[in-house]
Amino acid sequence: MAAKNEDEPFTRIDVHEAKEMIDGGGVQLIDSREEDEHAGGHVADSVCIPHMATLPRADELDRDKPILFICKSGVRSAVAAEFAASLGLTELYNVEGGHDGWVEAGYELA
């Protein structure tokens, strides 16, 4: 269930909420893992921007859509969402459980 902690600039969502948002369209999905992890399997249509590259690659973040960040378990994606918030972006979501939770839920990887 979506949770917004007042001391975090993003909303925490589970993999089911993420899938629903992705299926609904109109969002950008950022895979905050490293390139080799992304190449090994990722959520379809995700853009690989490793968490430490979020600021240098800020021009790739879509300012007109909600942005979902996902990594292996939800830690690096939270850091990436913090970086995005520092750029003034506000409609940010961290997928709790990450790719591990995505696979555990039975959702496909590309």
C-alpha cells in the first residue's frame, strides 16, 4: 500500500501498485541498478540509470510524468529518488521490494 513518509521526498509503493501504474501508462520507470544487472533481466520499458548516475543523467528524467524507481530490493532506487527530488522533481515513487519482489510476485522480466 502506498506510503508517504513526511521526511522522504518520494512515495513508497509495492510491486503490485507499480505494475498497476506501469500498465496504466503515462509513467517513466527507472532501473537504478547497474548496466550488467539490467542486462540480466529488467521490467519491460525501464530505462537503466544506475543510482549514482541519476544527477549526471538528469536530462533523461521525464519532468512531465510520474517517475518510478526500481532496483534489486528498494535501497538504491530510494537514493536515486532522493537525487531526483534534489533536482526539483516531485512525483516520485520508490518500488519497495524491487526486482526481487517483482519476480516473487510472478511478474515478467524482459
